[in-house]
Amino acid sequence: MDPTSADPDRRTSVDPDEIARFAALAEAWWDSDGKFRALHRFNPPRLAYIRDRLCRHFGRGEAGFRPFDGLAILDIGCGGGLVAEPMARLGASVTGIDATARNIGVARAHAEAAGLAIDYRHAAAEDLVAEGRRYDVVLTLEVVEHVAEVGPFLADCARLVAPGGALVCATLNRTARAFALAIVGAEYVLGWLPRGTHDWRKFVRPSELVGALRPHGITVVDLAGMIYDPLDRSWRIGRDLAVNYLAFGAKAGGVTVR
């Protein structure tokens, strides 16, 4: 089903304005000096956090070449595949979904050129919930602040996590500093992102994220900040959650995949 279809009886997490905005940028996903250069810059520490936390959660050795062998990972809002591809290289069976059809086309073409088997689908989270899908790991990175309704979207993310599995969210905190840095600074002063990429009113406080996931069986066990160092123009993981942050949640029950 097309996640952007206008069915009045169908609840959807898709915001048409957000889809149109990202569709216009689709061809730029893999240009490290283009419209998504900020994403390319902070992707390495973000990927390292995901790798380390998942290895710890599933009891995997971090030194292994393919520590995610046997894990089924869903990347919600996968864009051009900047996270899905590294997850596949680490051994996971990866499904990537995006509500923007052009993003899926770019992601498929890039994965095929790289020789990676990734199941990319033009779909929204609620479509997979309706199919009864479950995954060992669900990733939703820099997506929460772009959906139509945060609560129902996070509920769907939680439903897609298998018992014993994990959910990783990355988003922006609704603080004055986030407005100053992520919108005024990143979009209007430095030009890291196209103007209008973010709406501060849609940013989500960590307490709101934790509270929205708890009723659906996800316990957030770690919160970490993505911190920018202007001196060497690099990103690192820290404990300052005031702007960009990551949340690692676990679902109880089931048999942990080894």
C-alpha cells in the first residue's frame, strides 16, 4: 500500500509536507558534501553507538567482522540507506522502509551497486504492523521529529520489536538550545541543512519519548547525546541531551538471539 495514499479511514504517520520536502532532496543522499553533509558527518559515531549497544544487548562480540549475523533489523525512514547499508555489512538481514518513493529508488540502486541484499520498501511503519511483522531490532533515526503524530508512530515502532529485541531512536530535544543550534545555526547560518527542514514544535523531549514507549513494552535503558565539537568539526557521543540525542530501548521476553 502506498503510505501517502489519501484514505480517510486509515491512520497514517506520514506528513505529506515532510515527504515532499525530502523527495526534492532524494538524489543528494550519498553526496557527502551535498545537502546531507551534516548527516554524513555524524553518522560514524551514531553507527558506533548502535553497534556497541546492540552487541551488548544480544551478547555479541564487538570485534567480530559480522556481529549481527542472524539479526533481523528494520530501518524506519531509511532515506538513501546511510544506516541500512552498514547494518547489512555487519551481517544483519535488513529491511529499510521510507514513505518517500524516490528515497527507496536511490537506496535500492546504491545497495545493488555495492552488492548488498537489502529489502527496501516504499511503506510506513503502520503498514508493517498491519502485516504482523516483527524484528529483532527497529531503528528510527532522525524520523520522530518529522512524523504526523508522535505517539501513534512510537507505538507502531514498539509493536514492530520482537520480544527480547531492541529499539533505537534518534531525534532532537525541544529546548531553546536545540532551536538555536539545529534550526537557526544549522539551517540559516551554517547552511548545513535546507531551510525549513525542521519545525521546533515537533521536537521531542527525552521524557516524552520514554513515556510514550513505556506503555508499549519498551523500556529505555540508555540515553546519549550527539555533541558537536566546533574546533575540529567532529561529532561524538556524550551525556548532553540538549540538542541531538539517542535512546536505546529494550523489550522484555522472548529468547535473545545469539
